[in-house]
Amino acid sequence: MANLWQFFGLPDPEGSTSREAAPATTLTPAPTPVHVEQTTLESIEPAPVLASNAPTSSQPSLERLQPPLNWTGPVTPDGEPFHDLGLHTGRPQALPSKALRYVAPDAMKRIHSQAILQRVLQGDTVIVDLRPLVHMESHQMACRRELKHMGDEAGVNIFSLDQEDKLLMIPGINVVVDMEKHELGLTPLM
């Protein structure tokens, strides 16, 4: 009776507990020569071996498989190589070269545009949040002007993510921004 592992075509990791024992093959004895004239290697021929129950193509072979050369992975009790798909043996993942940065005004209500410029030139996308400056409209305008000057210096555009222009996005160098749709927020999703 087949088990779940055989249904998916995988080797049974617990061994061959459900497999039936292979029937014993009967061999016919080779005829023994009565009189041997010469005993040199050229005159000795191998005797033909006849098997009465030779495996056919419809019967699975129950022989132990040898793992491929240079196999370093686990092996099932049947001797088949076991490919553990949950095992990560690849090369270590490289750290990403680009990031998404969130910047808000510090305790003194300043935006550090030179640090933002360095990150933008490295390829990072920066989200600048001016919402903490709720009661300082003139200071918000000064921060927008400073960010606009920094964007012109870096050669990138600054995009507003809300209608009040208090949440700004500065894409990094070589970051593509779709400017066709103009769909922001959750309204297009509803």
C-alpha cells in the first residue's frame, strides 16, 4: 500500500516500514564443467546467470540508491538523497543598498537637509513628515523651501503624499516614480 510520501514521489524519511519484502529470486545453477583442459584466464568464460523473477519496467526497483557524487546533504534510511526544502544553504543574503527613510523634525524643530541629501544621493527614498509643525505655518514653508533647494541640488523632484503638503517624498537617485496615475491614499482602493 502506498503512503503519502510515495503519492508525492518523495522518498520515505522514516525508512521502508510499509514496503513489502522483495521476493527471493531463484537462480539456476551454472553448469559445472566436468573436465577443464586449460586454466588460463583467456579460456575461462563467465557462466550465464538466469533469474526467474527479473524486475520488469512496471515493478519498482527496491535496490538501494547511491547518492550522487559529492553529495553532502542528508540521506534517507533507504539510501536516497533527501532534499530538505526548508534548509537554506545558499550564499548569505547581501544587505540592501537602498532603503526607505522616515524623517521628522528633531526636538529643536529642524530638518537636517544635508543628511537627507547624502541619503538621496546614495539611492534612499526619504519621507519627510512636517505634521509635528502644526502651529508653525511659516516654519513649514521654510522647511519646504529648504527641501526644494536640496532637491534641485540633487536633481530629484519632491512629491506630496497628502493634500496639505505636510508629508513629502523625496525619491533617491535611480528610483522610478510613476507620475501618471496621481492616486494617493485609500480612496482609490475603496
